[in-house]
Amino acid sequence: HLPYDGNRHDIARANLEIIDPILDATSREDIDESLKYYHAVQWEFDQALGELLDILEAEGVRDNTVIAIFGDHYAYGLDQDKIWDYDTKKDDSSLLNIHNVPFILHHPTLNHQTFDNIFSSVDVLPTLANMFNLPFNHQDIIGQDAFNNTPNQVIFSSTSFLSRYIRYEIETDTFTHLRPDSPIDDERGMIGRVYHLIRINNLILEHDYFSDDFDASESIDFEAYSINPDS
């Protein structure tokens, strides 16, 4: 984790000599120093993952193990301009796309394929639960299965939002249709519905709604917090 510099990160400093020749071999030797230290820190994770795979193999359970890796956010400790310059996988058509991080599922018998969909961290749990038929109460979760047929939507705290069909950036009050077959015909109404969902989410947290200690006699009148989607 951050900060990504050798003065304040012992792991980054220790691994830099390993990372330098790797970057040289991939023609990335001229990257910014902070990005070098970032790679040096991630090398530690790579080593830990390799050790885990070796242990699973030695214990004869690797073929029965699925590994799920999700990056819960982009590298906050790096300057955003440097991220945009370096990460060629991010679509620079919107600043929201800096939040595009991978979700990786690995099993020895799975054929490699890329699944392209819009989803966020709240969708990881229901996705895994459905994949493995785990006992799970979907009424207690906000997220959705990333493999479902319903278009997922990622909502940012600013009330900007993103789906496979449309993007709304509140800073510029701009809607962008991302596909020619977009079924969206009520752009302004979507803002109201997103605001309503954020408000409900905040109330759940404020009242600890799913806690065993929640007093049902003091139930929240969620309808009282509804707003006109057109407002």
C-alpha cells in the first residue's frame, strides 16, 4: 500500500533491485520513480500469491480451489496524471474510468476469457455466491450478480454513475451514451433515482439497519425519503 517511495516504504526499497531489470526487459525502464516503487510493492503480493499456489499444490487441493482477486480501488498513492500516462488499459474518455480495476477469477481447468461488464465492489459477493450456489440472502445485499442479464450500474458518491449504456458526470452535468442500442430515454430521471439510492444507503448505515440489535419498532420510513425522479 501507499506511500510509493523508498524513503517511507521498506518493502518497496527492498524489492527495487528485483523490479528494475524486469522493467528494463519490458522496455519500461524510463517510467516515473513512483511507478517503479509501486511495482516493487506489488512484487511482494506476487510472491505471496505464488507461495499460496505452491502450498495448495503441495496439499493436493489446488484443482479444487478458485482464487478471486479484486482491486478495490486504483492506486491512490500515485499522481493521477502519471496513472493516465502509464496505464494504457484505461479508457481516457472520462475521468471516471480511472476507477476501472480488474476482478480476476482463477482455476487451473478454466480456459482464459475476458468478461466485459460494469460492476463494482458491492457486486463481488453476490457474484461469487451465485457462482458457487452459496446460502445467501440477496435481500440483505445491495449488489447484483455481475453475470446477470440486468445491466449493472456503478454509482459514485458524487452521484455520477456509469453503466454499459450511459455515463453521467456530475462535474460537467454531462450524459454520454456509450452504445448505439442504448435503451435509456429518461436521462434526468436517472439522476433522481441514483440520488434516492445513495440516500437509502446512507440511512442503512446511519441506523445500522441489518444489525441484530436494530429495533424494528423504530423502522425507517424509507418512502419518506423518496424524491421526485424528475427533480
